[in-house]
Amino acid sequence: MSTELETVSKALTDINAVSTGIAELQKQYGGVVYEVATTAGMDEAKAARLAIRNPRYEVERIRKAAKAPILALGKKLDAEASRIETELLKIETPIDQQIKAEEARKEAERQAKIDAELKRVADLQERIAELRGNQMLSVTSGSALIAEHIHDLEKIVVDGSFEEFIQQADDAKVAGLARLRQLHAAALQHEAEQARIKAEREELARLREAQAARDAEAQAARDAETARHQAQLKRQRDEQETLAKAERQRIAAEEAAAKKIRDEEEARLAAERAELARQQEELRKAQDPPAITRRGVAVKTPTATEIVNVLAKYYKAHPDTILDWLKRIDFSLAA
């Protein structure tokens, strides 16, 4: 043991020796800026770093060397303590188990008493809750069902079995019966109202059915009248269409006859015009009049068509009309 302490004491002395040189190193190198861009400056910087690094490395070496025996001693101490603790537990554990087993038994016994008391109270409260009547019942549950619950509740006897909650039980039964009886009365009123509403609905349904039958009958009559009226209108339309068709056929026949007359008349006039033209041409050729001159200049003799057109333009008449006029002229008198 003394050897380990001596090693640590010597290590502290060596470290203190290094520590005394820190002030000198700070004085010599602290805050110095080296011209590391030059070869000489870089060499100076590296030499300074080495001068500082060597003492630091030495301190770390001393620490590790001095701590090694202490670490070994600590491991030895931990192993011995663990061995002693294991031997003591071998003696202590059986006693501890006896103590804990008894404590657990007493705790279980205490908890059983608590649970039994809680169950006793819960059972009594459940019985008291039953005395308050079924809370799920409502006006719509039906008066018969509510009456059954009232009868069942009246048969329950409130006695010493309710122990310290006997007064609470008695109050709960009184309140429960009062609530159920009030609910029963409301249910009877509700059922009477529902019966009245049902009767009114049935009467209304009967009236609606009767009205629907009357409406259906009226609708059938209207439908029949509509069908009769539509049939009459159809007959009238058919008759009108037949008459219109006959009238169209008559007009078409008249127009065809008129067209035929016009075509025949035009053909006759065309033939007459052609004949007149032929006759005039023959007359012209037969007469072969001398050329008309004006001041020694020959003037072209007009054709029959040109004469007819000039007369038609002058008198503002149709060429056929001019031809009719010419036919009626006695040209021997004109000569």
C-alpha cells in the first residue's frame, strides 16, 4: 500500500516540476507570431511547438504511470468487497425473506379486510340503488311495465340488513316509489294521448281515403270528358283535313287545267307568230322592195320582228297584241 502511495507522491512532485516551467514557456512563446510563410519562420514555429509539447507529453506519461497501481488496487478492492457482500447476503437473505413474507401476509390480510368492507358497502349501495327504482324507465316504457316495477319495489322490506344505511335505504324507497308513481301517472296520460292521436290519425286516414276515392272518381270523369273532347277534336281535325285535302286537290286540278289552257294558248300564239313570220318573209321575198335610200345612202329594211317590237315598245303592249292588231289591218286600204 505504501509503495502505491509513494509512486503517486513522486508523480505529483514530477508534475509540479513541469508546472513550474509553464511560466517560463509562457514568457518565451506566449503571443508570438511566426513567419510561417518562410522556411526559417516555419522552423522556429515547429521548434517552439516541440518545446511546449514535450512537457505536456511528459505530464501525461507520469499520470498514466502513477495511476496504474491505483487502478489495480481499486479492482482488488472491488473484488474483495463483492466477495464479502456475497457471504453476508447468504446469511441475511433467509432472514429478509421471513420478514418480507410476514409483511406480505399482514398486507394481504389488511387488504382482504378492506376489500370485504368495500364489497359490503357496495352490496348495500347496490340494494339501495334498487330501491330508487329502475332509472331506465321513461314515460314511453308503458304504464303496465311501470306498474310491475312499483309492485316489485313495494314488496322490498327495509330492515336491519341495511345496517348503518337503513335510513338511506328507507329514503331511497320512498323517493323511488314517488318517482315511479309519478312516472306511471304520466305514462297513463301519455298512452291516453297516444290513443287519441291514433284515433285522430285513423279518422284522418279514413277521410283522406274517402277524399281520394272522390278525387279518383272526379278525375276519372275528367279523364273521360277529356278523352271524349279529344276524340271530337280529332274527328273535327280529320274532317277538316279531308276537306282541306279535297280543296287542295280541286285547286290543283283547276291550276292544272288553267296551266293546260295557258300552254295551249301559248302554243297556238307561237304557231300563229311563226306562221305570220313565215308569211311576212314570203311577202318580203315576193315584193322584194327596192332598197330605201336617204340622200343617196341605203337604209336597211326592218324585219317583221323588228317592226312588231318597235310597235310594242311604242304602244307599251305585248308583241302578241301587236300581232293581233296587224292581223286585223286591211293593208289593201293602206296602199
